[in-house]
Amino acid sequence: MISYLANPKRFEAFARIAIPVCGGLALLLIAAGLWFGLLDSPPDRYQGDTIRIMYVHVPAAWLGLGLYLAMAVASFVYFIWRHNLADVAATALAPVGAVFAAICLVTGAIWGKPTWTVWWVWDARLTSMLIQFLLFLGYIALRAAIEDERLAARSAAILAMVGLVNLPIVRFSVEWWDGLLHQGATVFRADGPAIHGSQLLPLMIMVFGFTFLAGWMVLYRMRSAIMSRKAGNLQRIREAKA
Amino acid sequence: MTGVIEPGEYLEFVWAAYGLTVLGVGGLIAFILAERALASRHLKREEDEADK
Amino acid sequence: MRAGRIFLREARLGFAGGGGPAAPAAFFLACLTLAPLAIGQSPETLQAAGPGIICFVTLLAVLQGAERLFGEDVTDGTLEAYALSGMPLSIVALAKVLGVAAATMWPLPLVAWGAGIAYGLPAEAAGILALSLTAAIPGLCLITAMAAALAAGARRGGLVIALIAAPLAIPLMVFTASAGRASLAGDPAASANLMLSCASSLFLVALAPFAIAAALRARLE
């Protein structure tokens, strides 16, 4: 499927359908999720209404990690097969992933304050997401810093792959570090003691809704990037002739 | 854990979280749309130049 | 063995140029002097924070040398010469990084041992900390080298190198500092942390050269 879509014309045909579909589904699902999450479900037994923050925090967390994985896979495809479209995908994914990682951190802090009395706690989950955010920043910074576009693309691809290989080790080391400090006492769990059925529905809807939102964003950005590259090529040809 | 949080308590936190999410997502969408506007203007300009 | 020649050449260059081993050691000492002035001289705080600060400052000292690692080699043709030599670029990268590390970083564990004692750690705990640092430094150098291979010479190269290297250095930071803290507390976990530190460094020795070589190859094209 990857080499099928790598053909720019086929991607264009795919995107023409996929972008509005993703956008429409995102809108529907998020609206439904907000309805069920904010209005049509009871407050939590222990956390009251603050549990509702989970419905944006968890999808953001899922995207923060998932978009990085997608970026690393796209980078791998670009590195091995040199499909320019894969590089376009990786570039499109990075800022979107960074924003969702940031939303995860901020909503996590806002959730933490009433529930666990502190804005921030250096535990494995939050620290891992902070590291995830830094990985996105590093990728974006590297691409921006290197002037030659091809070198920037290849260097950034290597960085993304290295980040992916290191990710399990980094997460392990952070869990190890957290275990030594906290001995499992205050466990900042995103879903509390046990997640209730009436909470699972809005959560799942929001996760899917956010995923389609991210899909819309990334595909839309990819299309813009293709336009931009085309324009850049035409400009170079025009300037070479002059 | 701080004990049981009564329903209706700390609602400002819920609003803050959703509000910031809307800002973040909204800002990202605005950026994406602006990026598209720029790209399509650039492309149109270049295509017009090429057609001349 | 040609890799050995590269190792020795880089070690010689590292020893001679830019202050050699004195530069990182002096920077290391300066930061370690600054830290208590910043965090306060209370013995309990210093002892508790000591291992972590010393590890963190080690990372900073290694990062300082980043730009010099590959900056000139790309422009003066040494890199091309290495690439044409027929040796795998990953071996070249490993020999180069370890050569520079051996020449310039060897004082750090010694200074760290002294600093540990100055921060109120008992001699044995400071020794374990210094030992874990010795295990961690090759790993840190390889991480920094990889970041440098990707970003050296780019706009704001030094900052980008630090930003790239920081998340990747986390496992080494965690294990090395934990080894120091655990041995301070008499916790038997200290040896486990030391092992993990060594393991992380070995893992990096095995894999980082490939990433470094890939980055260098991208530059050469």
C-alpha cells in the first residue's frame, strides 16, 4: 500500500476523498464525544466532574505517542525507499504531534491539581510525555536548522528513527527512575481506580474523533506541502531560465 | 488522593482544560489553513508565470 | 589495524588541540563550583542532589565538545578521506569518537570523585559515582557525536545538538545518578544501576556508530 500511495497522482486521488472524510468524521465524533462526555454522563464517584478532563487528555496522549510512531515509520520509508511523499508525511506530522503532546501535558497538569493537589509530579507517565514533546521539538529544530532541503530531510529521518529505537529504553529508564523514587505509592493513573462503562463510551468516541482530526490535519498539510514544493520547483526553473 | 470530589466542584478546571484544548486545536487549524492559503497562492503565481 | 590508527590519530588531535583534556575538566570544575552557590550550601541538600548534579554537568561537559567533533572534518576533507579508505564508516566513527573521548574525557571521573566528596558523599559512594560515570561517558560521547553528525554546522548548531542529545541521554543520566544515590543510601540497587549504566553504554557502542555513519554519509552526498 505504501508504494501504491507513494505515486503522487494516486496520493492526490486518495487525499481528495480522505481529507473530507476524515474531517467529517472528526467533526461528528468529537461532537458526539463532547455530548456524551460533558452533558450525558454522570460525574465520577471519586473525581466528580474533573474526570471529564480525561476525555481530552487521554486522546491527546494517544496522539502524542501515535503521531511520533507514524513520523518514525514515515522517516524509515523515506530513508530506505526515498519516496518523497514519506518525507512530506513526516514533516507534516511533527508539529501536529508536538501540539497534541503539549495539550496532553497542559490538560494533565490541570487534571492533576484538583485530583492530586499538585500541578505537576515527576512520575513516569508525565515525564515520558514531556520527553515525547522534546523529541518532536528536536525533529522540528533539526529540519529548520539545516539549509539544504535534502540533507535536512535525510538527517531528520535518521533522528526520527534513532528516537524510535531509543523510545522503549528511555521509557524503561523513566519507569525505573520513578519506581526508585515513589515505590508505587502515588500512582498518577489516567483512568483512576477503574473506568466505568459510562466513561468508556465518550472516551473511545473522543479517541477516534481526535484520531480522525489528526488524520485530517496531516493529510491537509501534506497536500499544502506538495503544492508548496511544486511551486518551489516552478520557481527554480523560472529563475534558472532568467 | 484528596478524597471524594463533589460534583460541580472544580468546574473551572474542566472549563480551563477544554478551553486550552480548543485554543490549541483551533490555533493549529488556523495555522494549517493559513499555510494552505500561502501555498496555493504561491503555486498559482508560479503556474501563471509558467503559462505566460 | 586501521581502526586503531584512526583511534590514535583522533586521540592525539584531541589531546593537542583546543586545550585537550584540560578544557572539559575546567568546564566541569567550574560548573561543579557554581552549583552549590546556586542551590545553597546545606549539607543535606548537597548530598542528596550531588550525584544528579555531577551527572548532569558531565553531560554538559561532553556537549561542549560536540561541534568540534565533526565540524572541521566535513570541510577539510578528512571525512571524505575516511570514507574512501575502504573501512566501514561506522568503524571509523566509533574509532574517532572513542579516540577523542579517551583523550579529552579521562579527567572527568577523577574530578567527579573529588566533587562527590566535596558535596558530602562518603568516599565509597563518590567512588561508585565516579565508576558509573566512567561507564557512562563513552555512551554520552556517542550520543553527542550522533547529534553532532546530524546538526554540526547548521544554524544554531550547538543548541540543536543539545536539544537532540538530551532525550537520548536520559537512560544514562537515570542509571548513573541512581547508582550514586543508591550507594549513598547503602542500597544494594547501586550495583544494578551500575550494570544498567554499563549496559546502556555498550548498547550505544554497538548501535550508535551506524547512526553516526548514516548521518555522515548523508553529509557527503
